Amino acid sequence: MASDTVHVAIVLSPFILLPVAGFVGARRARQARVLALVPAILTGYFAWAFWRVSVDGPFGVTAPWAPSLGLSLAFNFDGLGVFFATLIAAVGTLIVLYAVDYLGGHADAWKFQISLFAFMGSMLGLVLADNLIALFVFWELTGFTSFLLIGFEHDRAEARRAALQALLVTGAGGLALLAAGILLWQGGGSTSLSGMLAAGSHLAGHRTYAGLAILILFAAFTKSAQFPFHFWLPNAMQAPTPVSAYLHSATMVKAGVYLIARMTPLVGGTVIWVSVLSIVGGITMLGGACRAVLETDLKRILAYSTISALGFLMLLLGVGTPQAVVAALIYLLAHACYKGTLFLVAGTVEHQTGTRDVTALAGLRRAMPRTALAAMLAAGSMAGIPLFFGFIAKEQVYDSVGGLHVAGLWPVIVVAAAVVASSLQGTAALIAGVSPFIGPEARPGDRDEATLWLWLPPLILGGLGLVLGVIPAMVAVPVGLAAAAVVRDAVPVRLEIWHGLSTTLLLSAVTVAGSISLFIYRERMRRPAWPRALRTERLYTRSLAGLDAVSRWAAPALQGGSLRSYVLTVVLTGVALVAAGLATGGVLPTLNRWTPIAPYEAVVAVLIVAAALLAAVARTTMTAALSLGAVGYGVALIYALFGAPDLAMTQFAVETLTVVIFVLVFSQLRGFGDLSSRAVKIRDAAVAAAAGTVIATLVLFIGASGTTSRLSPFFVDAAPQLGHGRNVVNVILVDFRGFDTLGEITVLVTVAIGVRALLLIGRERRP
């Protein structure tokens, strides 16, 4: 157990170190690069976890969460989770190093560090969570922390709008995931994902399968910016560049891809699953690639190409064969390397030149040679040029979609779409990674190379794409372990630079040629008024406008500012629902016994009822207050007659104090009159009578049902043992219901402060 707690603490270390991140970011801004040690150490830890998984197989760690409810915080270290966790930690290390210099002396740099580490911890928890509840919690935390990161420059309306849009769109997916988690728990009989997989659960035959699959797909599509929910991703470019690089290369947008991969063994392989993933992924793949080559802002070019890449991943996971899953994981790794590089390069270029407009950038290779090298390495990988890892990734994609054993034209259509999208993505890579650095300098001036930590992180990521392209066998084992977790079987992975002359090589050549040709004629592509693909943001704006219109129509009626109306609505709704349930549900117990009533008890009950009626018909506030006090004293007598003297004394004290306060307040307030018409009084009387009837019915039937109480003996036994007191009522109030008592005390104190304030106001206004 102690060992498990250590593992859990390591995974959650970004959360644990949030105060340190904030302190260092605020007090030691230039030394904040030391914070990169946290994700760097995590990278080494997950590398060790990969080795252990390869030797001993998947393993889990558990820490108590809510033991009384049977809940624990469980993390599952299998190939898929550790693959994503390693990527998150490794890229996070470079992002932290880059962000320190990028933000420079920004006054809110410490807030950025806190939000970044919270986001990192959320993503690590998400990809390793083995509990459905924990999965949902971390999923929502990624949405909230990304909201903070996207809206970091909160003084700009565009950043606030983009952050809210991302939160609302992905938050809707979070609600869908919550509903899907409930259905998974019902169908699988467990909240443990590994437990359901170990039991061989597959919910395709469950009666709720269709709804379950749609909910999971909806959650994944919103998070991973799939059509028609893709529009939030380009708008999120309002975030600082380190955020864009991290969220869109290795973390946030890959969460939906991870969810699909994780859920495939449980709900995948059906017609609904394959069809929706393939169609939506294909549309997103093509639409995003088309938009990417029409944009002129560096970050928006990369954002739309990211959308296209996410469509590729969804399409491959929809295909679902072992080869397609391997291709998806290799493509995901290659994308993280080159897209993270290009985003960081875009930030460096903007930092040094003050613009991200590719039409205003050229010839920067002379002033920024190291940045140019990093950009061209990444562009070569993204374009699928041989010797780069992106080339191997695209060949794997072509092999997997071209080898579909499906009759008809479907495989041909899929391959053709993949080639077109890859060509357009390659063009986007050349536009973003090459065009700013070639040709004569567009804006001659004194421009210097960026500082070390603005060009080194992208150069490391870009160089990694070249290293993996030359030695792809380095990632064969991790990819194989991750793929095995998806297809639930061992998957052989063989990665080589040269596969010989084949159709796949021909398709790769066509892709590169198409990318270069489109890049040469890129200016001509922008001249015509091409229809902008995937323009579905208007659905979002119109939906918000519709909700605003409904709110403006309904708010005056529902939020009139009248406390009496609110209480009436709540009481009437509660009475209606309870009465309907009692009438139709048949839940009332049988009357098995009648409790004898002594004459003096009947007298006290009649006095209570009479005092309550007098309070209702009283014509002065003083009479009403005294009548309510009589009701309280009657209840205190009931306590005393039934052997609860401590409660009786408490009730006497409270009622006395309440009556005194009411009398003091009403003596200071003037101008009270009859504010209700006869019709309103009749309505209120009817509602009160209905509420009293329902409550009296419940109390009568429960009290006369003969049901044996289980709480009384529990409290009698537990009070001296757990609460160390013989006064059972006091132990209940102080120990078992301590928070309730604290809340009641807080209410009384608040009321006392309010009364004192009213008295002071009245005294000041008195002439």
C-alpha cells in the first residue's frame, strides 16, 4: 500500500507542486526553468514504467479515496496509458523551458506556471485513470485548466471569448462522458476499466449500447475538435504559443483520441462505432486540410492542419485493425514532434518579428538560422519526406487503409482521401515551416536570432523527428505495447526506412509531389473566393443566441426578486412531485399499529394547531410572533413528555430567543401592513394545507408501519465507543452530525448579524 501511495503521488506531483510553481514563477522568474525538472523526472519515471510493462505486463496502483463508499484512486499502467503519459511529460519538459523566455517579464507568469502544471497533472491523471469516476474528474479538470490557459491574456476580449467557447464545447462533451460512465457502470458491473476488460466485457449486446456509443463518440469529438465541433480549436489560438504547442500537439486535443482508443475494447468494432468514426474522421481530415492551406496566420494554419491530423487518427481508430491502430499511434507520435516544433517556431517568429502573417514573412533564415533549421526539420517530417519520421507514419497510414478487406470502392475512396489530405497537410507544412525562411527578406531590419531557450526546444523536437525517421526501431516496442492495450492482443511492430518498391512508396511520392506543387502555386489558391470548409461555428453562435433569447423571455417570470414567489414555487413543486409519487408508486407502508394518545398529549397538540392557525390569521406582526412562539413551546412540551428533556430545554431556549428577537425587530420597523389580497391568501392557504397533508401522511404511515429503527441502536452503541460520550443526542450533534451543527450555527450567526444591521439602519434613518 505504501508503494502504491508513492506511485500515485508521483503521477499527481504536478498538482502537489503547484505552490512551488507559483512561488518560483512569481519570485524567481528567470530561474523558473528549474520547474522543468518535474516533467523531466516524470519522463524518466514513465520510461521505467514502460520497461516494467514490457517485462511483467500491465500493473495498477491504488490509493484510498473514499473507503466507506468502496472508492479508491486507481491508476492503470498499461502500454496505452504509459505511451500517452510519456508523451505528455516529455513535451511538457520542453514547453516549460520555452515558456520562461517566451513570457519574459510577464507580470502573470506565475499564474501561467500554476495553470500549466495543473493542466499537466490533469492530463496524466486522465490517461492513467482506471476508475470511471476519476476518468471523468480528470477529463473535466483538463477542460477547466485549458480554459485558464487559453484565456491567460484575459484583458483581451478575443481571448476571453475563445476560452469560454472551448470550455462550453468541451464541457458539453464532459456531460456526455458522465452519462456514458453511468451506462458503462451499469453494463459492465464495475467502475474499474481494467476490471471490465479482465472480465472480457464487451457491451455491444447491452440494451443501452447505441446510446452509450454515441455518448462516448460525442465526448471524444468535442474534445478532439472533430466536425462539427472543430471550430473551437482555431479560435483557441488566442492562447500564448506555449499553450498552443502543448494543447494541440501532445495533450488536450489528443484526449478524445485516447478516449476512443481506451474504449475500443469495450464498445468498439460495431457498425455504429466504425461508421461514425470513419465518416466523421474522414470529413474532418479533408476539411481541416483544405482550410489549412487557405489561411495566412501561422498558428491558424497549424491549427487547421491539427484538425486534419485528428481526423486521420479517428479514421484509423475507426478502421480498428491491428495495423491501423499501430499506424494511428505512430502518426500520433510523429504529429506531436513536428506540430509541437512548428507551433514553437511560430511563437519564436512572432516574438522576434512581431507578426504571424506568412505573406509578410520571408528570408528569416539569415537572421534566425537555428530557428529556421528547427522549422525545416519539422516541415520535412510533416510533409512526409523520406528519412523523417513523418514519412514512416504516412507509409503506415497508407498500408493500413489500403489493406482493408472490404469489397467495393470503399478502400479506394479512403486511400484517395488520405492522399489528398496528406498532400494538403504537406503544403501547410511548407507554408508554415519553409516560406517564412526562404527568399529575400520581406521586411529588412535588425533582427537577431532568438534566445537559447526559444530555439533549442523546437530544435530538439524537430531533430527527434529526424532521429526517429533514421532509427524508427527505437519506438517499435512502446508502440507495440500501446497497440496491444487497444486490440487486446500482441501486435508485432516492424518499422523500417525502406520497404522496397511498392504501391505505398508510390503513394508517398505522389503525396510529396502534390505538396510541392500546391506550395509553388499557394498564392493562386488564395486568390479565388473559395468556400471556407467546415464553417460550423455559426451553429454555436446561434445556439448561444437562442439560449440568451430564452433567458431574456423566462428570467423576468422566474427571477422576479420575490422571496415569497421562490418559496411558493419550491414548496408547490415539491408537494406535487411527492404527492404524485405517493399516488402512483404505491410506496406507503401498511398501517400495522396505532400509537395510543394520552389526553394531555392531545391537549398539547390542539394548542400547537390553534397557535399555528392564530399565527396565520393574525392582523399584527406582534401577535403572529407570539403565536409562533407558542407553537415552539408546544413542541418543546412534546419533547419533554416523550423523555427528551435536553431537546426540550434547547427548544425552550431557542424559542424564547427567537420571540425576543422578533419582538425587538418588529418594534423598530414601521409601516407594515396587509400586503396580500384575499385571492393570494386563499392560494397560500391551499398550498400550505397541501404541504401539511403530504408531510402528515408520510409521518403517519411511517410511524404506524411497525418498521424497526436501525439508527437508534446504532447511535446508542456507537456514542460511547466512537464519540466517547453517554449523552447520545449531544454526541450526534457534535460528532456524527458535526458539519450539520456547524451549518446551523453559521445560519444563526448570519441571521443575528442581519438583524443587528437592520436595527442600525433603522436607527440611522429615524428622524
